[in-house]
Amino acid sequence: MSAAEATRWDAPDFDGQPQKRLQPNTSSGAQSRLGPSVEELAQIESEARAEGFAAGKAEGLAAGEQEIRNLRHQLQLLINGFSKPLSDLDTEVAEALGELAVQIAGRLVQHHLEVHPEELAALAQTALSLVGDMRREAELRLNPADLNMLQAGGAQLDARLVADPTMKRGDVRVHTPTVRIDATLKARLESALNALRQSVEGGR
């Protein structure tokens, strides 16, 4: 018998049931168990990125809130300093309060002078009046922006006007050969604080 004429012989099923041959499972469910698809991997990566962004955003917000709390605490310390008698203030706190007052007043003065430039002219006239007859020999020193504002406003000042870039807005100085008048914002605030301190101490 040749190989071509040969037939496969299967052992009989002694249970009387036809024998079933095992077939490989090629369903999509079996294939899916081999690992996630490309679409699933992309979805996992997208979700991981979103979670990482949310975590980073939360950390940034927490750091920002902490910084705001620190600034509020520092400001509260300065405010509490105002409730104490001036003579009892710690030197460091007093200096901090003074510097804060200068900064706040400087911003307010700059805004005020831009709206009311005539106030600067009045301040300059007052400072010049302190030198009396030496007024025509006086040198009036101002911040360059203030000087331009005075000149644009046509202020009549019997003095030589000098632009001094080292001076702040609202500062005024008058120099003569023998007298110097310091009408800077800092000097005016210090004078007001000294007067307030004397008033508080005198009322005890």
C-alpha cells in the first residue's frame, strides 16, 4: 500500500461519543489577554500625564498659599507694632515700620503729584522761603521727572533748578552757599514721626 492510499486510523471512542479534536482558540478575547492594545497604552499614558499634571499643580498651589501666609504674617507683625508706644518699639521693628511708611508714602506722593502738580510747586516755594534773602542764590534740586513737571506747569521759582537723579519723586532740597534745606520725603516723615513720638511721651 502506498502512502497516498493510506488512511488515518483513529482509536475508537469507548464512551460512544464522537471524538472532538482540540482547535486553537483564535477569538479576540484570547488575543486581548496577551497584553493591552496600542489604543489602551495611549489611554494609560494620557491618564498618567493628567495625574502627574494635577499633582504638580496641587504642589504649586500649596507653595503659593504658604508664601501668601508668610507675607501676611510679616505684615501682621508690622501692624502689631503700631499698637505699641513708639518709645517701646524694638529698634529693628521701628526701622521696618519707618521703611514701610516711606515706601507707602512715596507711592502715594507720586500718584498725588501726577494728579496735582501744583502741590509740588507749593512745596518748592515753602522750602525756598526758608532761605530768605538768599533765595536768588539758591539751588533747587528735584527728581528729573518732578523738574520736568514743574517746568511744564510754568511754575515761577526764583532759583536755579537742578535735576538730581538720586532723589525720589516728591523730594526737594534747597542748597545755598551757607544753608541746606532737606525737604525730602524721608526727612519730612522723620520729622512727623518725631513730633508724634514727643506728643505720645508728653501725654504719659
